[in-house]
Amino acid sequence: DTWESFKSSFSNLANDVAWHVVEKSADKTTIQKAIVWSEASLKISKNVHYYLDTLAQLYYKNGEKAKAIATEEKALELGKKLNVLDHKQKANELLSHLYEKKGNTALAFQHYKKYSVQKDSLINEENTKKLADAQWNYAFQKQQVENQNAIKKATTQKWLIVLIAFIIIISLFSYYLWKSKK
């Protein structure tokens, strides 16, 4: 168990370092080193779609378009099997760019259309979550106000009963005093 945990941690770390290079570096030597780290993460944890995506991005930055396309296609297939919408969106976006750079406008456009649909789906999903959160917050706040109003009403009723009881006691006491004077 600890060995598997170590391997998983190491492959995650190797992929994280490689992804940092994707986002921050244009230096060829650094990119080539990151490719080695990315490939190492995939040797340890095979067929992890986001590790494959990292490697594809690195191949792309290194000018290896054919390898980038093959790797991203594999990442996309794994993402489809897992139904990871945001990964499918990013993979289709990268493939659209890669096929465009390669001159294959038909495939570039096909992946761009898929990217657009998936991007819209993600936006709709996020908006649906925001709407559900807003509805839940409204219902929660409404319930809190109703609870506070119920507490105020109960408190008012208790004070009214005490006041009525006090008036009755004073009235009875006054009646008793009046009767005793006669």
C-alpha cells in the first residue's frame, strides 16, 4: 500500500512539474527535460488521461506535432471513457490547434466544433450549479426568516398571555378589595 502510494505521489509530482513547464516555459532544453518527466509519470501510472494531455502539450511545444496529435488522441479517448467533460473540451481544443498547424483544416474544424459544444456544455453545467446554489440559498434564507418570525410570534403570544393573566389578577385583587370595603 505504501509503495503504491509512493508511486502515485511520484507520478503526480512528475506530471505537476511537467505541467508547470507547459504553462511557464518556452526554453527547448527545459521542455525536453519535462518530456522525460512526463513520460516517467506515464511509465509509473499508465493511461492517465491528464498525464497524456501534459505530454501532448509538451510535444506540441517541442515542435513534435505528430507525437502531440497521437498522444492527445489517446488522452481524448481515455477522457471519453471516463466521461470527463472538461478534459474532452481541452483535448479537442488542442487537437484543433494541432490539426490547423498541420494544415488539416477539416479535422481542425471538426475538433473545434466539438470543443465549442463541450465548452458550452461546461458553461451550462456551471450556470445550472450556480442557479441551484442560488435557489438553495434563497430557500435557506427564507426558512431562516420564517423561523425567526415564528419565534417572534411565539414570544409575542407568551407576553400577551402574561399580560392578560396580570390584568386578570389585578382585576380579581381589585374586586376583592372593593368587596372587602363594603
